[in-house]
Amino acid sequence: MTKLTVITLCTWLAISLSVSAQRPQRAYRHRADKRVLNEKSPLIMPYNRLTQSAGTVLSYGDPRLENHTLDLAVLPGGQQLVIEDRYGIAILDRASQKIGQRWAFSSVPEYKSMMSTYSGIETFVYQNQTYIVWGASERERGKSGVMVATWAGGKIGSVSLIPFSAVAPAPIALANDVAVSLEAGEPYLYVVLNGNNQLAKVRFADRTVVWTAPTGVAPFGVALAGDRAYVTNWAGPVPDSTQQRETAGVPWGSAYVDPRTGAIVQGTVSVIDQKTGRPDTELRVGLHPNAIIPDRLGQRLYVANGNSDHVSVIDAQTRQVTDSIPVGLFRGQTSYIGSTPNALALDSSGRTLYVANGLDNALAVVSVADRQVRGYIPTQAYPGGVLSLGNDLYVTNLEGSGARIATAVDLGNNRTADPMKPGQEAYTAHRQLATLSVIPVPTDAQLTKYTDQVRKLSLQFRLALAEQLPRPDARPRPVPERIGEPSVFKHVVYIIKENRTYDQVLGDMREGRGMPSLCVFGDSVTPNQHQLAREFMLLDNYHVSGKSSAEGHHWADAAMVTDYTEKSVRAWFRSYPHVLYDALVYNKKGMIWNNALDHGKTVRIYGEACTCQFDKKQYDWQKLYQMREAGQPFSYTNTTTISRVQPILAMDFPGCDDETISDQMRADAFIRDLNAAAARSGDDWPNLMIMALPNDHTAGLSPQFPTPRAMVADNDLAVGRIVEAIQKSRFADNTVIFITEDDSQSGWDHISAYRTTGFVVSPYSRLRRTVSTNYNQTSMMRTMELILGLPPMNVIDATALPMFDCFTDKADPTPFTALQNRIPLDEMNKPLSSLRGKALHYARESVEQAEEGIDTGEDELMNQILWFATKGDKPYPRFRHAGEKE
């Protein structure tokens, strides 16, 4: 290198450092930061990931539903593929790349309440007839078994069910993966029974069960090699009561867990003799083992470990685990988890292994010879099934392009409410198409380009920023640029609410991109949230990351979801874990409270990750409301399945899973805690407080509850009171409040199904303007981590954009003053006896939903109920087929 070159390089570095010192936050920026989610090419996902699949993407499904592709298999002859989706199966013609015939559970009354289980579909020929088999179940009750369809003359023929009985305490057997074996010319099915913790061998000819064998907890996949069946167990071995190891509940049993996080601590593979059904051994592999496949000769098996980001290799002769292959996109650079391998395929030569990395939105291409990743191929969101056939790869994208189906809306006089989008469409969370990527096998040069594309779409450049060391001379700022640099804040309050879109609440604010015709809980119902948006900032491009509370609380608390949650989406066979009571939900790093505790911070949890138990026969909503008005306490108990949460759980703050309790009671409890801390000398108020404030969910039109607008007003008043109490306390100067919804599933938005309300409140956040930066729940998590000096927990929050635009370096100490509710909080729904027609129907449906608890899975129905309750007989948004007139 010449002297001139050295001088030039030094000059360039000096200029770069100078620019960085002037505007260091610029390093975090990406051109997608100002885009909205309904823009295309590449698609923006609501968790700081972009997607742009290689090859061709095919879409299909009923646009009124939330469709997901799960798995696929080749039909004899190799010209067609059969795709397993949540609602049935579909046939793909390879030559035309068109999806033709489709069979749906809803087409047969006997099966209309069933769905395809997690993953696993096979085809075989018997007596000159082609059969298709896959697992299906009802949610937590009724039927479960293997669906059997015929394929002849280019058509799906008769479909029948081989049922399996549940083994207590499971309410359903939960048949999942199927392996087919020809033994003495007769086909046998090896069926994983995820609920029963069993593998069943079925003689196909007469549908009889030859044997059932015990497995580990929550078995998922099965593969045959030699004379043994290998079964992956999501939750590892069945706990032994003689061992002094911590366990926690999973649906219908328990599993070994890490006491620090509550996460499953072990994954295993059960090895079972195919002839006798006798278990041989149980091999320890990575966490959450799911897909398993043998090589062509049956000498080795490969196991994808969804929560460990590697693939285990099993020697079929010795029945031992011999190797593990790291496949994470950012392996070797950091210790962050989150790639989530969950499906496998070998090419015809057996030399290349393709691994579907769900949260990387990519296939990892692995050389079998040296067991190294050669590169990555971009897919759509969350690839969950992969098939290598000839020179093509076929990938089922479980999340696809997300909830992006535009639905016609009767806008009335508000057709140009948003000058940027004067259209007549809106979005809701549970309407999306199923997608399949068809990708030609890339050359080495193409693979290099694809790998670079995958890294860019995953916003890899922000990882380096997360690794920067703190500067010793950094001054305190609201949001430090590097982990470990000082913040002006000592306390973070994080409030998680339930199920609203932006347009539902703030669509009437002219300061932001709203659609007033979709605003059902506007200024008269939510005056405090409107005032917070005016006094601090209006976030009109903020998003939740999931589509339901069972996803939303995981995203809100962990900045990612696990494969268990993704595989369960829309079906929720084992659980609907919005209060995080199912140990299968947790990743090995745990939640934000683990991160804080691990780094010496103090934490208090108010209502999140717990259940609230009390005598519901004695107390209904009105009784509890009257008791609060009279100053009378009532008895309840908060419980959690996580031992580390127990000591930091506020026992005098009612848990989040029951809307029978007014949010005013929750606000009362928090404010009492705050005042007690303020009265003590010093500052022992927690560094991090996580609070569930759920009643904006509402109970629909159930006569036992207030009207939807009254329940939303209750929630709004609680928010206002909490913010006022903090801002008028002695902790105001060093406290920041973040407020988010857990999801946006119960409403409509004209920009995105994921857009929701978000608030940032602090003396350094009085911007009094609209912030349109593209933020989401993982951005909020990343910001809290920087403030508290915590490292990211996974690759998702490590690549999130901190919410720098929500703060200024100059404090405004003016406190917020809560506004009184304009809707009576005890405005009750009408009794059934006074109702007729649609009102009576929706009230009865609301009663059933309220009895089942918050979030029953009937989300579209709740949307219709809330629309009717607030809009009356105004036309409900409906899907309009292409070419249909308005």
C-alpha cells in the first residue's frame, strides 16, 4: 500500500468517524424505515424482516380465511404435487405451475370442524390405487386421526378418516406425521400421536392398529430406517418423578424445563422397533426437534432442532447422535438464536440437504459431505415444508406474505380520509392466502447472490451495531446508541393491551394517516389515548408482529415466536397460550424479564404471564365493580407456571386473562405500588415493569358485561390514570412508558392488518407531532433493552430499529393529566330477553365467547360483533372478488 493510499484511507476514516459522531443514528437506518406494510417488492414483515422469494410464488385459498401451507409430497409419476394446508389439500401441476383441484374439510359436514395438524403428508400406491394420507384434528376435542384420500383420473376421490382415541389426560390423540412402509407387500402407516405421546402402527388394508408405543412428550415427526422407527419429541422425555429436576406444565402433562426461563430444556428422538413396537432407546438431540428424514440408504437420519438452530445427525446402525450442523443465518458471528430450522429435504443425489429456516425466511443449503452450509435461498415468510424434485425446490411458506388481503369497505362520506390512499379497502388480521415457492436449484454463482440477498433482507447490518462496545465518555441520552452507554432513564414501564388496530382507535385523528369510517372507539371513547398522541406523539406506522394473542404476547415479551407457536397458528390444537402458561411456547433465552434479571436489573410483573383465580360463581363484573365503588376488596390468586416469575409477580394486581375484573382495579393496584415506592426513602422502584391491561379486548354483547365502548373506555381511563400517576410522581424525570397492543386481530385498518396503536411517554418524548417511522413490537423491545443496558435476546430484536425518533435530548417536565371517561364504565349490554334478530344472535355468541375466556379463536365473529355494536347495520367490510362491481 502506497503512502498516498494510507493518507487517503486515514482521511476517509476521519471523515467517516466525524459524520458518525455528528449523526451516529444514521447507521441504523434502512430505506424500509419510512415505508408502510402494504407496499410491495420486497414485502415488509411486521418484525423488521423483508421477504422476496426466489423463483415463482403461487398463491391460493379462500380469501375470507387465514390460509397457511404446511407441507407437501409428490404424487406417483412425479407430475403433480399434493400440498397440505390448514383447511385441506390442493394439487399442483408441475408443468403449468397451476394449483388445480382442492379438497377442503368444510366440503364434508362430518369433517367441517377439523383442520390439518402441524405437518406431514405422504402418498403411496396400493393395489393400483394412489392414496394420500395426512394428520388432522379438531381443536382440543372430538375427532383426530389420519385422513385418507384417493387420487385417480386427475382427481381427489373419496376422503375418509382413520380415527384414534385419546389417551387421558389428552382430549384428542392429535395425529400428526405419517410414515408409510411396505412390509411383505402390505402398506403400514406409522402415525405420530402428538396428544397421546405415542407412535401407532396401522395395517392399512383393514385399518387396524397393530401396536402403539410410548414416546417422549409431544412427539412430532417420524422416519423409518432399517427396522426402526425414529420419532422426534418436541418436549423431550416423559419426566421421571424420582429425579429432582424442575418440570412445568405442557398441555396434558409436564416436561423438564429450565428454571431460569421456563423453557423446555431437552429434546429427544425415540427409537422404536418396527415389528414389535418395543422402545429401544431415547436419544438426546437439540431443543424442539421437529422434522426428521433418513438418507437414501437409511444409514443416517437428519433432525431439525427448531429452538437450537442446528441439525442433528443420527447413525442408524449405532443409534447414536454423531454430529450437529449449525444452520442459523448468523451462525459464528453471534450467539443469537432465532433462525428456527423446521423442515428438511435431500436432493436426489443425497449430497445436498435443504433446511427450511423459518424466521430467516430462507432455505439453508448444506453440503452433506463436509456438513457445512454453502449458502441460503430466499423464500417467503416462515418456510415450513420443502421438497427437492428434479431441478426444482418446492417450499410451503407457512406465513407466506402475511395478512394482506384487501377487503371492500363502505366508506360513506370518508372516501378520501387518507390522502396517500384514497381507496376503498381495509385489512384485518385473519385474512391471508396460502403460498408456495417454486425455485429452480441455483448455480453456485446464483447461490452466492441469494445468500447476500437473504442477509440484506434480514437487515444483517444492524448486528454489528448491537456488538459495538460502549464509549467511556458517552453522555446520558434517552436511548443510548450502544449497549452499556448511559440512559437518562432508570425505570421502564411496559404496558401490553389487547387486540385493537390503529384505525379502530386513532383513525379519527387528522394528524395521522387514518380512516374515520373505520374508527369505532374514537375520541369520545378513548380521550386519554388521543391526548397522549397529541401531547407526546402520534405513531401512525407502528405495528404488532403477530396476528392473535397467542402469538402477540410472545412477540411482545420475547421479540420472537417459537416453532411451536408458528406450527399452531390458526388451529391451536394443544393450547391458546396468550398468558404463556404452556412451556412449549418459550425459547431457550426466555422473555424480556429473564434478560433484565440476568443483567442485574430489578423486575416487577403486573398481570402478564399469569392466570387469575377467584370464585366466578360469587363474583361477576357488576358485583366486582360495585365492590370497588364501595371500597371493598375481593380475594383472588395469581398463579404462574414459571418459577422465576413467581417472586417478581405482583400478587395484588389481578392477572390479565379475565375481563370480569375492571381495568380500574388494575390501575388502583399499580398506583398503590407506585405510591408506596415513592413514600420510601431512596429508589427501589423496579427498573423494568411489565403490565397486562386487557379490557379493551371487550366481551362483545354479553349481557353480563359492559358494552364494548364502555370496556374500551375503562381501559383508556386506566391508561390515563397510570400515566398521570407516574408523571406526577418523584420518578417522573427518569421513567419512560411504552404502550402497545399485543395484536390487532379484532378490527380493521386501511393501511395494514398489523397496524396498531403505540405510545411512548416520557419527559423526553413531548414531540407534539406525528412520527411515521416504520416501527413494530421488536423495535419497542430493542429500545427498552438499550435503555436498560441489555443485549438483544435473539436475531430478531438484534436487527430491530430502535425508536430513536420518539425522543429528544431536551426534557419537558410538564406532567400528563388524565381525562375523565366520557362513556359510563358501567353501561351494560342489554339482556337477552330484550333483543331480537341480529342483536340477539350476536349477544348469544358473545355469552359463549365470554364463558370460554379472552380470545377463543372466533376472531372473525368478534370483529362482526364489535362492528355491529358500534356501527349498527352499516355494511360490514367484505371481500370482493376481482371484477366484481361495487
